[in-house]
Amino acid sequence: MAVTVKDLARLAGVSIGTVDRVLHRRGRVAAETESRVRAVIGKTGFTLNLHASNLAQARNYRIGILTPELTQDSGFWRIPLAGMRSAVRELSHYHVNLQFHHLDRFSASSFREAAGALPAEKPDGILLAPVIPEAALEFVRNLPEEAVLCCFDSDLPGLRKASFIGQDSLMSGRLAGKLMKMLVPADRQTVIIQAVDMDYHIRDRVEGFRSRYPEDTRPTVFKEKHLDLPGVCDTFMDDLFRTMPDTGGIFVTNASVHRVADYLVRRNRAGVSLVGYDLIPENRKFVETGVIDFLISQRPEVQGYLGVQTLFNILSGQGKPPETQIVPLDILTRENIRYYAPDRISP
């Protein structure tokens, strides 16, 4: 089987863009990195197909992006967007253009409207966050058979796609449950705040978390999809503590965990352990002060980056991608968060 640029990047532990700069002697590459890439080229016997390379550079690659509004989920969606733009910068010689279509993640009609605008732009590939399962399935069913589509953030069984890039949601929930059991005494209650109801991967997180507990003591699930709206969190949390006054641990299933942390500080509710997701600036602050005990990162910038790179590899004929590309789960704490650079937030 012929060695591809993608293979070189994987073997050298660098990006495709870096390999491209070495092959074509353009742009800056660290001497040690270039040496590593050239060693892999020599070892594999790779030869550059100039005709195919010229064809790839002559094309324009249009990638349609279907993702929630950037302000939703506490601004989480800005982070994968930063990764997508990073990939485009690396592929600048190949004329990759992103066409963004944003939707209200709580509205199926908004999803259909945003998705309906995509075909008119005739994208070569589509990168989709299938946050509304039924609407996503309907959209993909109506795509031509030859359409090239990848998903990120959440997987959706039964959805036709070339590759999924994201976390193992069930295992991330189990990880969160294991962490919480280390924090909360057995005689105190643990609750789950499910901030999004319809999202498949959020339900997986809940299932994974609850599976850590015996069936008769599994944590109660409280649902509030508008936790980010002003005033909603306070009312919701007041009701939660009236219902479960001995709550000692709270698991928030998405990036909105900072809303609960802020409530606990303002209400002076000490002694409540908190586990949530995503290294957005608001969450970082509460990890640094010890209000959030554990934050699980799913590397959203990497997901966005790999989504664009994967589609480019397919469209430029560099081979079939893995059906699933699982990103690692990082556990962030007060002790180690200083060593994690803030996830880059695109404007």
C-alpha cells in the first residue's frame, strides 16, 4: 500500500501541514522536527506524486460546518471552532474554506433551517455536531449517497458518516462517577444536573455516572436545559436543595458547571463537591479556587481540528479515516490546571 502524507504525519508525530511544509520547503519548521519528518520519509520510501499534489493545491475545498450558536453551553462551541480555524491555517496552501451554519441547540426547527441552507452552497464535505438526534438523522437521510460527512462532539448510532471524532461519553460518565465517589461520604446524597435533555452523548454521561452506584442508591437526575440563563440557575438550585437538603455532591453534565459553582459561593454552601466538564475560562476560575473539584476535558479544540483535517484527507484522496477517533479524557484539578493552557476561544 502506498504511503500517504497522512501516514508520514502520523509516524513523525506532526501535523499534515508540517509534513507539507517539509516536502515543499516552504514556511518555517523547527530543525529537529524537519529532521524527524525526513527520517520517516527515508524509512518509508515515500515519493511525492507531484501531479496529485498539484491537483490537490489547485482545488478549492468547501467544508460546511453545522454547529450550535457560539454563545450556547457557556461559550463551549467557540473552542472547537478555534481548532477548525487552526486546521485551515495549516492547510492554507490547499484553499480550504469553512462555511459556518449555526443553530439553536434546543430547537429542531432551527437545526432544520441551518441544515437546509447547506446544500445550496454545495460543500465538498460536512462537519456536523448532531446535538438534536432526530433532526440530525433526518438531515443525513436526505443527503446524497456520495456526500462526505464527519461528526464531532457526540456520536449518533445509525447516522451515516465517514468518521466520528470525540470522546467515549459513557466512559467519561463512569470516570466522573469514580471521581465523585472519592469525594462524597456514603451517608450523603449525590445528584446529577442534566443540562441538556435530548443530546445522546449527555444521556451516555448520565448512564455512565449512575452505573458507578448500586441500583438502589443511584443518584437522582435533575433536568434543566436553560441553566445558563440569568436567574434560572438560582431558582433551580434553590428547589434542588429544598428537595435534597443533604446533597454532598453535584455532577453537572456539561460546561455549565460554573453556574452551579457560582451559586454555591454566593449562597455560602460549603462542603458540596462538584464535578463537571470543559476548560472554558469561567470553569477554570472555579477550579483554581477549589470550588469545582474535578473538571473533565474532552479536548474540543482537538476535535474541531481533527474534523477539518479528516475531511480534507478524504477529499484530497489520502485514504479512508478510522470510523471512530476517540480523544483522551483529561482530569483537571486545582493542583494541575496551571499546566494546562487555556483552550483557545475564537471571537
